[in-house]
Amino acid sequence: MKILAAGDIHGDMGLAKKLAKKAEDEKVDLVILCGDLTYREQSTENIVGPFVKKKKRVLIIPGNHESVATADFLAELYGVKNLHGYSVKYDNIGIFGAGGANIGPFSKMTDKEIYDLLKQGHDRLKDIEKKIMVTHVHPTESKMEKLSEFVPGSSGVKKAIEKFKPDILLCSHVHEAEGIEEVIGSTKVFNVGRHGRIIDI
């Protein structure tokens, strides 16, 4: 499976169109948007739509700049899936996720709440060969946490990595950490950033 993952679009319609074209040009099978689709709940138009127009399957989660309700609204409006607390299966690949963050104007959650949502999604994936975890916030004790003095990582995400051992974690949140790739345990962690990352699994 070929995936285009991106986050922190923050209502930038031009960027959404560029990413949708990239998804088309790269012939990706799936687009995953890792939260902060909007800027403080504003500018929800033409963020998800460009990907749907290119006939791409899309998964989204809320960041800390939109509520879960807004993510649900966008998912229903465009016929895509909000992965917040849920999971999907594509052949031998299971994808589960939780949005929000431990700071921010919207979808502020405790680390326990983030972990419990990830567990809820993961519990629906039985006998799946490969797993992808999708969050907005990054894990504690990661390289990306060290790049920001005011954006803490999540111990809930770190615990989920340790417990569920996903093959890949896709996150965003720390803009300065865009493009960083690291390994925690047996999990490859990607900060996909606003310009997107192509991942083959």
C-alpha cells in the first residue's frame, strides 16, 4: 500500500490542492490527514474536498485546532473516515488512531484519554499482519519533543507504542519537527508535516 500522509494544513486551501495533486501524481492508495486541518475551527472549506475529487480514499483525525465534532462533520460531508478512536482494515493492514493533543484550543485531552482511544481502535484489529497508528501529537521521549519547548509529547502515545507495537506511527503537531523519522522500540515514527510524506508499507 502506498500512502500520502500530511498534517497541520491549518486551512491552507492552496496547500490542500498541491497535496491532492501529489497524491494523484504518486498514484497513492490512501491519504491520511493527521490533524490540524483547520486553524482554530475556521477555514474548513476545500481541505478534504480536493483529495475526494481526485477519487482518493481519505482518513482523518482531529488535531488541537478543531473539535472532534468538526472532524466528524468533515468526514460525513465528504464521505471519508474519522479515525478518532476507530480502526479500518485494508487487506493485511490495520490502521487505528486518535486525534487531539494535551495542549491547544480544541480537542484537548489527557494522556489517558488518548491512550484509551488508541486502545479502543486497536482492540478491533485482530490477527492483522501490519499495523499503522495515527495520532496528531507525538510521543514523549522522542526527538521531535526536544525540538519544541512549549509542545509536550504524549505519554499516552508512548504507552500505546509500547503496548501495541505498531509497525508505523504517523503524527505531526510539532511544525519544527517536520520530516523527522525515528525508531521507538520496533516502531518507525514519522512526523509527516504539512508538505506530506509518501510511505510504502
